[in-house]
Amino acid sequence: MTDDMKQSMSYNVNGRILATDDRGFLVNLDEWDAEVAAVIAGQLGITLTDAHWPILHLLRDLYIRFDLAPANRALVKVVKERLGEQQGNSIYLMQLFGGHAARDAAKIAGLPKPPHCL
């Protein structure tokens, strides 16, 4: 898709119109909150549970500290280090976020697309 063919998107969250890039990632990190996360997750066919939130907050913390949304391998590693062995494996993350766990978790967390994610 060429740049002139890309369409901007947006999310409507209780009357707030939030701009996204052409792939549905929020443009403004500061507009993110739990309601926004729920809307984005719903668009991806995901219902957020208590199990999702520690990972979403971890992702946001990593992005704020290092200006980086980790790709899948790095995400698994950091989740394992910070949240434990049970959460820090790719199968668990795929159960929560689907087959593109790092990309979709970053999107739900209001972050830019991780590098090297399709």
C-alpha cells in the first residue's frame, strides 16, 4: 500500500474520537486509558480480563522508560523476568492476545507498533 492510499483511522470511545495510524495504533499515547484499551481489544475480538492488565501496564512502563514496544521474543523475556514463569511464555501470551501477541498487546496498550512485527 502506498502512502497516498493509506487511510487514517480513529476510535470512538464514549464520544472521544482518538486518532490512529493506518494500522490502528494510537497516535497520542496520553489518550490511553482502560476504556480505550477495552475498545481496541474489542476491535481485535479480545475481552480484557484481570490477566491482561499486568502485561498492558508492563508494556506501557517499558515504552515510557525505553521508548520501545518490544517484539514477541523480547516481550516473553521481560514478562518472564517481571511477572514470573507462568505469564512469561509465548503460549500464555498468545492465549491472551492472539497469534500476534506483541503487536496486539502493544496496540491495546496504546503504543506504537513494535519493530519487526508484521
